[in-house]
Amino acid sequence: MSAERIRKFLSYYRPYRWKFASVLLGALVAAGMAVLFPVCVHRVTDIILSGHAAVEPLLQMGAMMLLIVLVESFRNFYFDYIGHTLSASMEN
């Protein structure tokens, strides 16, 4: 793809650059959450399989996993809404 085509493509987003930036930010958050949640699951599995499953680390990982799910749910709702309004705005 040529630089001219990329400039033309990005020019369509210029009036909506803040919405576009927030959608990109949402994509970065989603990528981070996609990596972080399995790491927490692995940690919980290690704690349980170690034979001495302490309650405190399990509760901490559970709280972390709940926070990840809540952040991801908010991100899905908010950034999907922004993404849809962005595409609807560009169609007009």
C-alpha cells in the first residue's frame, strides 16, 4: 500500500480522531487483558498443584481475575459503542 493511499485512508478519520484513538486504546487494553488472564490462571494452577494451597494468594489471584473481567466487560461495552458510533458517523 502506498503512502498516498494510507494518507487518504487516514484523512477519513481526521474529524473523528479522538474516537479513533480511543478505539485503538481499547484494542491495546484488550490485548493486555488477553495476556494477563491466562497468566493469572497459570498462577492459580501452580498454587493449587503445589500441595499447600494457601488461601491468601488464591484470593488475591481471584480478585485480580475479577478485576480483569470487569475491566474487559467495561472495555467491550464502551469501546464497541464508540466503534459503532464512529463507523456510523463516517457513513454520513
